[in-house]
Amino acid sequence: MPYKVLIIPGDGIGPEVVDAALYVIKAAAERFGVELEMKMAEAGDVALRKYGVAMPQETLKLADAADIIFKGPIGESAYDVTSLIRMRYTLYANIRPVKNLPGVPALKEIDCVFVRENVEDVYVGAEYRVGGVAIALKIITEEGTRRIARVAKRYAEMRRRRVTVVHKANVLRVVDGLFRDVALEELRELEVDQMYVDAAAMELVRNPARFDVVLTTNQYGDILTDLAAQVAGGIGLAPSGNIGDAKAMFEPVHGAAFDIAGKGIANPIAAILSGAMMFEWIGRKEAADAIRFAVEKSIEKDVKTPDIGGRNTTLEVGKYISSIVSG
Ligand code: ATP
């Protein structure tokens, strides 16, 4: 049975990086005999302008039927598309590996995985305005924390068995306190430390090599992963997976980056490595490894976009990487 994959190109640089990534995904699927049934659908600012809704019914129907969603970044309507997909399919684990790529100048050595809770926290969308007062609810549940802590545990067991739990329980004593206590309980068999989010931001710049698996809440994870991506060499390189029990969505960490859209200079590596994570999720590690190898090869051969010191276009990089994958 083929895997049903819904492709959402998204906004800004989304269609460019997704297009480049599709060359690579198709090459890997062909070489390793992975059957993918791919469909395309619109969502985001483009859809909002065209149909008056960021997530059209047709796209939603296709997303419901898909096993996997492969998505580019969404612009202004990110909450109505990205957050909607995460919530609707309970994609509770946002996995963001951050690692240097050989040949890419980086601030520091870093090799860690962020395990970010993905469906709770202030992102549940419970915001209110009462006159001159605005209120946002921060929801953290014991069940949700246990579930994400178990994911962090699995990653730590495959790595160096070390988890840093990041929170702000000295201020948010009840909500972050719950997250901390439940997480520490779930992780008791591993080497665990805890850090306030402000200290974690500082440590990620000062001594990022100290981190192995970082377990944190939705909003802190959102912010810290952009920071960590920059430490590793740039936001154009950072992939992510949104994982649930039955469905998953893969997308680059970066946003729509309207400032460089349409210029053909966006780095497709974040989207391409998100494709590698997709193959890993369906249990085809050999395809994921081939993509990662090809990405490293493209950098070694100087086939790269300007953000990492190259002169190639988005599509040239995608096609080059796909040719290496094809063998
Ligand atoms: P958002 O607000 O949705 O997070 P954004 O459009 O502000 O997104 P970011 O992803 O935060 O963009 O990126 C910040 C800047 O980094 C962009 O404006 C762009 O110049 C650069 N950038 C982002 N992604 C890429 C990429 N894939 N290749 C090259 N440069 C990028």
C-alpha cells in the first residue's frame, strides 16, 4: 500500500523550497522502492486571497485522508493552517534536530534534538480581550506532558541518554511546575537536568555542546529552536517533524521569508532534510541516510545557496542533491 502524502507548498519561499525538495523525495522513493501517492493542495495566505479561507475544505479533506503532510512555510495565516493541522490530528511531538553540517560556518558545535510539546500551552488559541485587558490561557496537562516526555525518553535512549527539561517554573509555578514535575518523573531512569528557559537561551549560545535531548513546552520550543538553528549555521538548514500516533507532518523550521521570495535564493536544505525525516518516520532509514549524505555532498562540492556562501539557485541545489540520491 502506498503512503498517501499531501503536499502543501505554502507561502513566500514555500513553493520554491518544496519544489526543490520534491525532486529529492521522488529520487529517494524511486531508488529505495518506497511507494508514495502524492497529491498537492493549497493552504495559507495564497488560499486566503483566492478563496477567503486559509484552509479550504478541499485541502482539509485531502489532509484527513493523508498519512503524511509535507508542507512549506505559511505566512500570516500560519495559525489557521500549521496550528490547525497540529491540533486536528494531535501531532503532539515536534521534533527538531539541530546539528552542524560539515563545511557550513557555524557559531558553535551543536548536536541536539529538541522535543517540543506541540498541541498545548498558549498555542491552544484561548485568547480574550476584555476592554483594556488581554488574556491568553496557557494550558499544560499531565497527560500531554507524560506523552511528550515519553517521546523525549525514546530519543534519549537512542542518543546519549541525557535530557534537559526547559521551563520557567520559578515564575509559572503551577503550569510550568506541572510540566517540570511530570517530565522529571517520566524521565527518572535517565540522566536529567532542568533549566529555566532564559538560562537555556544563554547556554545554547555559550555552550551548546552540553545539550543532547531538550524537552520543552510549545512556546519555549518555538523560540529556542530558531535560536539553536542559527547557532548551527542558519535557519535555512533546520528540518522538523510533527508527529502523532497515526499521522505526521514534515516541514522546514523557517518561515515564509517574504524578503527573499521569488528570487530563487532560498536554501532548500531545511525542506530536503524534513523529507529525510519523513522517510525515517515510515521506517526507511536507508532513504533518509541517502538524502543526508547527498546534502553533505552538495555542500562539499560547493553547490549551495548564498545564505551559506554559495552561488546556486534553490532549484539547482535541489536537482543536484536529487542526482546524488539517484546514485
Ligand atoms: P516566521 O515569522 O513565519 O517565523 P519569517 O518570514 O519572518 O518567518 P524566518 O523563517 O524567521 O522568516 O526567517 C528570518 C529570515 O531568515 C528571513 O527573512 C530570510 O531572510 C532568512 N531565511 C529564512 N529561511 C531561509 C531559507 N530557507 N534560505 C535562506 N534564507 C532564509
